[in-house]
Amino acid sequence: MKEKTNIRHLFSSAAERNTFLKICAPMVRYSKYESVSLLEPFRAKRLVSMPRLILLFHCSRLEFRNLVRSYGTDLAFTSMIMADSFCQSEKARLNEFTTNEDDTPLIAQFAANNTIDFLSASEMVYPYVDGVDLNCGCPQRWAMAEGYGSALLKTPELIADMLGTVRRNMPSTFSVSVKVRLLSSSDQKHTIDMCRQLEATGITFLTVHGRTAPEMTKVPVHKDALQEIKQSIAIPMVANGDIFTLADAEQMYSQTKCDGVMAARGILSNPALFAGYRSTPVECVKRWMDICQQADTDITYQCMHHHFSFMTESLLAKRLRYELNSLPKEKHKVYEFIRTHLPLDGVVDEGNGGKQYPEKTSCTYSEQKYRERTATRSKNSRAADGYDPEASEGNFFQSKRVELDETAAAQNGEDSVDGVDFMDGGSLLFDE
Ligand SMILES: Cc1cc2nc3c(=O)[nH]c(=O)nc-3n(C[C@H](O)[C@H](O)[C@H](O)COP(=O)(O)O)c2cc1C
């Protein structure tokens, strides 16, 4: 088992130092891929007829967490992981969660719509993380339709049951948390009631994204609401939304008196944000290249490339970014391109130069408890229904297929912009 960090202590030690925790948000997005062996079972069963498929792209995966930790991030989240897929499929686990012994403090975020999935997934990931988090903030249509993400905000008693059950079943030193949004942009009474109910389940901390579910990222974050919530609860509160510089984070801390500040889009486009850089330093690009080269086949082309694309936004002219996004899908071509257009060779990386990252931890999981629990679940339960571990990646991928078909139908067969579809209904971050 990996050495554990006590997240409660992490918050109290920051508070004693009159500061806040700097947190890298959970980030997953969707992208289209030409052909992916992971989805071959669907093709074989003729469940997928599209030539290009939507797959999850984990922005906050191990290699990116390594990078942001080297630039002042105190605590990192995994991307959102579908709890049902995680419980049911070894392939999904291998694809969606990797870690190493340096990868701490770490919170695994799950999307779940029932207690069995959330509890079982939490137990399975327990040896490798310092806490689990329930996503109650995702506003996407597919998530809402399946009762995930912010759809859960309509049933606080279900959220409370999921969190309370996991809390009671895990050691008290293990963090259990939840990420929510505001229920209203004007009156915080209901949000405060909900946060108090969540607090009563015994959770370690709470993250609040300071917007309501329908609000797009162009709506400024409601900091006054975050401040009001913070005053109404006793557990640590992480404030999230519109953090693009360290100064933004400091301002959020001083305005809301929060215990932690979480950045998503800001840290994607500048992974060195929490170290005080106002835009990505070239040294950070070099570090990312080192990490990717060390990770070798553990990192996909897409992950390596997308992060280069995000973080060079401020470093490359638009024409060059377009060129970067049009390169043939070979890693060495991307490395070559970056070396040609950015002065990496002259960079002395004093902070992290030549750091060797530990090997990926070989994670082993037992599905036994999950199987026992689902055996007793009613026949109508979706997770127990017809799951064949050899033939599918779990319910989530099947639901994505339906969504993909619907989207394709709606678009009359025309692709959306690169098929890029952000979790947050926010703007596109790059124009591939
Ligand atoms: C690319 C991307 C992926 C995201 N994925 C997740 C996710 O997996 N889980 C989650 O709770 N929120 C997710 N979000 C929402 C962010 O965590 C965050 O709440 C939101 O972007 C507001 O923060 P920001 O203004 O710093 O971007 C995602 C946001 C982005 C931009």
C-alpha cells in the first residue's frame, strides 16, 4: 500500500500557516479517436458503427499530476472516473487510473449514482489514494440523464447516503469529500442547507464551484456566495472557479476565507500557475517533455499532445499552434516540433532537471465485494444488468455510445469542432 497523507492534517497545517491549499482540479474531457482497441468489443458486436469514436481523455492523469506537483500544487485530483466501470472492468481500471509512489496527496474522484458503486469503487482504489471524492458538479446532458454529477444535487438524501456510507466504511484518516455547485446564483439558503447536510455525513472537506449548473464559464464566479457558504460550515471548504494566476488564488482566499483553491482551465494552460508564473515558462514545457519521454508507452499520444497544445497557448503564435495540432500522430514529430519552435535546449531546469520519476505502481483490485453486493441488488438495477467483463467497458461506455449516436444524428453526420466536448460547458481550449 502507498504511504498515506492525511488530508485533514494537510488543511489544518495550511490554516496554521495562514495560507490555503493549492489544488489541481479533476479534469476529464471527450475526444474523438480514429480507432481504439478498447472499443473493439463494441465494434465486434456491431454496437458501434461510427468511423470515429468519442473516448475519455484524462487531463489530470498521473503524468500531468507529476508536472503540476513540481510547480507548487499541494493536492491533486484524478480525472472523474465512472464508478460503475471501475468496479466492473479491469480494462477500465487500467485505462482510467494509474499512480506511482510520489503521486500523493491524491484524491480519486468518482461519478456514481448509487451507494454500492461509490462504496465498492472507493474500497478498490483505497490502497492507492488519500481520499475519494463524489462528483456532484458535472452539468453535462449525458451525466444529468444518467443521474450523475449535478443531477445528484436534486436528491441530497441520496448524496448524503452515498457519502455517509463510504465515510462509515473507510478509516477516519482517509478523506471522503464531495464537489458541488451553487444551487442558486442569488440566494444561498438552499446551497447552505445542502452543504450543512453534506457536512453532517462526516466528510473531510467540500469543494464548491461558484456557479450554478446552467451557468457557463463566461459567468463570473460568485465569490460572495462562496464566502457565505464558508462561514456556514465548519469543515474545510475549497473554492473553485476562474483561477488563472496565483494572484487570483490569493484573492479568492482573502475574499472567501476558504481553505483551499482549486484551478482547472488555468492550470491546463499554465501548469506552473501555483508557483507564481503568470504564463507557462519554457522550462515547464521542457519538464513535460521529460515526463512524457520517461513515461514512454504509459502515456498516450493524445494526452502528451493535448497538454503541449494547452500549455503552449501563450508561447506559440496561432499559426504554429495550428501546425502543432495538425502534426501526424507520432510522438517524436511533436517533440521535434516543440524543440524547433521553443528554445528548450538553452533552458536550465534547476527545480526539477533530470528528475527520475518512480515506476508506475502495479495496482491490483478485487471485485469480490462488489460482486456480492450487486448479486443482492434487484434485477432491475442497471449495474447488475447483463454485464460481461470480457465484452464491454461497463455501462458508461455504452451510454456514451448512445450519446454519440444521438449527437451524430443531430448533426446530420457532420463532426462537431474536433469532437471536443468539455465537461463544463465551457469554451474550447484549443482549436485542433
Ligand atoms: C477540461 C475540463 C475537464 C473537467 N473535468 C471535470 C471532472 O472530471 N470532474 C469535475 O468535478 N469537474 C470537472 N471539470 C470542472 C472543473 O473541475 C472546474 O469545476 C471548472 O472548470 C471551474 O474551474 P475553472 O474556472 O478553474 O476552470 C472540468 C473542467 C474542464 C475545463
